[in-house]
Amino acid sequence: MRGIDTQVRKIRRRVFKEVADLAYHSEDLINDVEALPYKIVDYDESQYGNIYRERAIVRERIRLAMGLSLRPENMPVHVTQGLAESNIDEKYYEPPLMQVIPSACNACPENRYEVTDKCMGCVAHPCREVCPRGAISMKDGKSIIDQEKCIKCGKCKTVCPYDAISHQVRPCLSACGVNAIKNDGKGRAVIDTDLCVSCGQCMVNCPFGAIADKSQIFQLIRAMQSGRKIIAQVAPAFVGQFGAKVTPDMIKSALKDLGFYDVYETAIGADMGAMAEAEHYVHAVATKELPFLLTSCCPSWSMLAKKFFPETIDKISNELTPMVATARKIKEDHPDASVVFIGPCASKKLEASRRTIRSDVDFVITFEELAGMFEAKGIDLNSVSAGEPLADATGAGRGYGVAGGVADAIEECIREYYPDVEVNIEHAESLSECRKMLMLAKAGKKNGCLIEGMACPGGCIAGAGTNIAIPQAAKEVAGFKAAAARKIPDKESKTPPQATGYQTCSAAEQRGI
């Protein structure tokens, strides 16, 4: 469903737009929040078949969009309760970031094989013959499956000549590579926060829009209204996210029209990271001090390694992520500024909430949330004039937005800076593939390798907060990368951390505190 303008996406965008509009224009916030579900959900057009259910769902979406948590189901909690705590110019995300809205969940089957009306009632009846538990019988000339006996082996589906047996799984569970989607006892999905790595793939794959994340757009607007100097950094995946004809320079102008003091490319930090991780590989892996090196830029990938493969913690690169490295560079240039990271990623929200990073990154919003802000402010990006060019980074850093781009950038730096060093590159995308890669590394099968992991299939361009189809996004990033004045950062430009704003992680940061 990525890149399709479904009703779920339309509702999400509408909520972000209306919440931003409240921050910009509301003079009676409590009453306006109360009225908002009635404004968003038209009486004659319910997508859920029940107007009251849909408004209840929208109420929870509004709370999450304002940085609040869901209300408990068994207590009378007003929709605006806690609003005062969110009506401020600074509020960090409070876990859990990803939450299932119970009233929106369809209680989809977790794992179920069913015979569809395509069954021809054939004489061979191979489905019955291969079933190890005798769960399949004939009724009225058609096969039926006794769910009490079925062990979900799938053999019946494999042998059916008419493809008449359907395997039903929860879309959110199917998209989750760490099996964090559980059952609440009523058939509804819940997220096990001990397993979840906040990639957001469950959210974008739920066709009922039952999973949502928290937002900081309300607090960001309050900060801009307070007169604070707010500087934006945009992730490499931003190109093309706001329209095919909207250039990077136009987006920079539009962000300044929105009220940002200045705009940096997060690819600056990616360039720093590519140089540093190239050096780390040469001095640690090539010398066999470490068996392998894991990249650190994807927080969900790092969290996966730390949670499920703790023995790899000391093999994760200790270089700062591009978001944090760029934030420190911005605050070196502008000590009085606050920094907002604008990107495709849900898990960056929790990365920025870590105690050791809070002083660096003040706000995190997604491309989807930014689109809501542009709409609320009445900014038509197609009509914006391009001003000062956005030309901070090299092609290497810009390539970080696509799966394989991180490893490619580091490899290019190694081959340029250290031509005598042999480099072995591996990369994995999607949490399930990342887990397989880490298992191989743990077993000693990836020694000598630099391993890039991306939680989202396709890389950052497939993040939970993106606006366009993944193939289109990949094409846009490739074009922006090719347009860079330099292919890789100059080795001679490497300067001490104090001058670049780039530093390695502390021990606490490496543990994810």
C-alpha cells in the first residue's frame, strides 16, 4: 500500500493538518479539540461503517498527534485530558511511541488457513491426503478445514491445484520482523514494547489504520511561535517527497517560509560518518581487532542488535548517527538554536529522546507530518520560488537514503583513502533479513565484513513517515546523489571533532541510553 493514497493515509494527513491548524490559529484550544472529530469525520461518510466508532478512533489519533498517549478503555478520561502538558514549546516523546488504537483494530486472524470459494471439490482431494492431522474433510462437495485440528503447516495450500486455500495472517504481524505483535485476549493486536524496535512497519501495513505513532508537530509550532531560532535538517530521503516538480531548493525556501531560520542537509553528518566508519573499518576490522563492523545510522537496526544480539554491541560502529552529528554541527554554528530533524523515520523520534541526545536534537517530525504543516499554513510547494541552493553534502552522504547506500559510501571512502585495504561489504534490509544477517555474523560467517543494516525494506525511503512510492523515491534520491558537486568527501577536509561538530558515541550512547 506504500505510495497509494488510501483512506487511512488521507485520515492521517487530515489529522496532522488539523492539529497543526489548531497550533497556528486556535483561540479556544480545548473546545476546538473537542469539535475536531466532528469536523474531520463527515456524518454521511463513515469509512468504518459506524460514525461513532470512526469519531472515537479520530479522537485517539488527535491525542497521539498532539504528543499525548491513548486513553484507557476502562476509565472515563476526557479527550483533552493532559492537553496543558502538551500545549508547550518543548515536549519529548514518551514511550511507547507506537500504539494500537483498540477501537480501530479489526482483530484480524493471526495465522489461519481457510478454503475459499475457488475450491472445485476435485476427486483427487490432495489437500486432505497431505494433512498430517486429518483436519480437512468434504462438505457439500467442497473442502473445509477444522480449525481445532489444523496445525498451520500449510501443506494443503501447497498442493491445491486451484490455489483455493488462503493463508490469512495479520498484516501488522507479517510486517514485523521481531514478532512484537501480540494478542490482547480479545483478538486485537497489541505491541510488546520489550520486543518492538519502533521501525513503524506495522503502522504502514495496517489496512485499518489501527496503529499510530506520536507526533511533535504541535510543540514544534509552539516553539516557532515563541520566537526561538529553529533550524531544520532534512534527511537524504526528502527529495521527491513533496511533489515530482518540487526541487530541493524549493523545499528549502518553503521551510524558511514556514518559519525555520535555516536548513541543513543531514547528509553532512552522513559524510562525516562515511569518513569515520571507513577509518574505523581499516583500523579495527582490516587489522582483525574486530571480527566485523555494524553500521550505526539506523536506530531500529542498532536496537535490534542490542536487544536480540547483545554480544554484538561492541561491534556496532561508535560513530554518531547522521542526525546527531548534523545536529551537533548546527549547534556549533548556532549555539542559540534549536534543531528539528525532518525525515522518513519513526524510530528517530525515540533516538532523539535518549537522555544523552536530548541536548542535540530538540524535535523530530516526519515528511508526512511536515506535509500537514505546509497544508495548515497554506503553503503551496509547487508555487514556491527556489532561493538559496541546498548544496551542503556530497553524493556519498546523500546516498544514505537508500538501502545499500551507507555501505557504498563507506566502501568508496575506503577505496579512495586506503587503496591498499581490501574491503568486504554486506547489507541487509528489513528486520527479518537483518536478524538473519546478525545470526550469520554471530556464527562467524561474516568475519572481515562491514555490515549495513536497514530496518525498512528499501532503506530510509521506505520509512514509516514517507509520502511516495518506494521505487519513485529511490529514483529521486539517485538523481539528487548524482547532482552533488563532489562524489565523496575530501580526505584532506577531515578535521578534529571540535571543528566539525562530529564526535564518537559515549559508552552510554552506545548502550542506547
